[in-house]
Amino acid sequence: MTRTDIIKELERRGYKAECRNNVKNGIIFEGIVVGDKQVSPIIYTEKLIEKAEECGRNIYNVASEIIDIYEQNEDKEIPLELLTSREFFLSHVSIGIQRKSNEDMEKQDCELDPDELESYLLIKYRYDAGVGSMKINDYFLKQVGVDRLEAWETAKKNVCNDTVIESMEQIMAETLGMSYDPDAEPDLPLYIISTVDKIKGASVILNRDKLKEFGKKHGTDKILVLPSSIHEMLIAPYQEWMDIEAMKNLVQEVNASEVLPEDRLIDKAYIMEL
């Protein structure tokens, strides 16, 4: 069973469909776009096909599942006229961080690691079912009438306004229904830094003002940075006993066992001067 087989079945049942790939953090995801709208979500097919073949389901069943997904999300698409409006763009443009790629998008070297990471522009928007996002390229900037400088400055301001730092100890305590003492920090007090929605929020590491505020609170001008994923970073007040190589190994172990390949950032740890 292939994407082409599924598209033929969809077309036989009166739906317009085409193959569409999406690149997430350097990993290619194969999918199908259903309908004839200019902006439509991609329905990824690889896992649908794998699951169908494991359960002995046929093309008709998979096509039916794709139609259900399409019809459930059809009214959640952003109208093109809204998506390409200057006002909508400036209020929703944000920054993402991923491994370096050849993708056609508006991007630049990431301050945290210019050699291996890149920052890029995206639009993030909220709807009833969650958060959607779309990467931006130079053509799109021209369509909305925003130059590169204004786009990046506005995106960084939006990211800074959306920054949240939370104690991992507090999160664990609340999850387990235990009491939390903010004055009783562990040997390695880790904090999660991300956006409010926790979606592609690793870019908040660019919020120098927030990091300086964090360092001042903890009496240090250095912080340890552990790239948790494209969605968040872990930070801790730097202490002299910290072994950067051991921290790198920790990141590598967590990435290999806990983080999806498309969400992984980099197997490194950093000491950042504030």
C-alpha cells in the first residue's frame, strides 16, 4: 500500500488529493493534502499505512480514516486572506530553533550554536484543538509586506513576551501531589524555559533579559543550558562542579531514549555568559 494507492482511492470517492511532504527538523514526513484550499493541513500517511498493514486493513479503510481526519479539521484552517494579512503576521510571527538544514525558509545562524543550529521564522496560531505553525520564507514575507528586519525584530519581541521559566522540582511536586519548598533546591536545580504553549519554544533561550533576571535571582552571571528539544530548554544556575562533558552525555542519553527524532535538537550542553 502506498500514498499513490490512497490518493487513487480518494479520487475515486470524489475527493481531490495530492502528495505533499513536510520537513520537521531535518526529517522528511510523507503525507497527503485533501481538498482544494490554498492552505490545507498535511495528513501524514506513513504511520497510517504501517498500522493498517499490521491490522490487515485495506486501502478503503485507510482512505476512510483520512477522510474523517480531513472533515474533522476542515473548519479549523486559517483563511488565506487572514494568514497573509500584515496585522495577523506581526501578532503571530515567532522564532523556532532546529538543526541546520537546506530548507527554503527565512533563517539565520542561532546565537546559541552558530555552527550546528539555525533560528527560523514561523507563524504560530491557536485554535480549539491546539496550536498550529507554519514556517516562513522570503516569498511569504513579500506577500504580507514585511521586510526581514521588521519580521525578526517583531518575532523576537513576541518570543520574549511569551517566555516562561518553571522549576522542574515544582512541576514534579505538583504532578505527584506533593508540597514544594522553593528554598530547598536540589544539587542540580533544573528549570524549564519555553513558551506558554510549550510548542517550538526552545527559541526563548534568545531572551537575554529573562536569562539575566534568572541569573540575578540565583546570584550568578553564568547558566548551564541543556537543549531538551525544539520545544524547550533546560537551564540551571552554573556551579563550578558542573562537568560539561557529563552534562553533554546526559543530554545524549535523554535524547536517545525520551525525545522523538523530529523533536531532537542537539547532543550538547552549553555554559552561557549572561
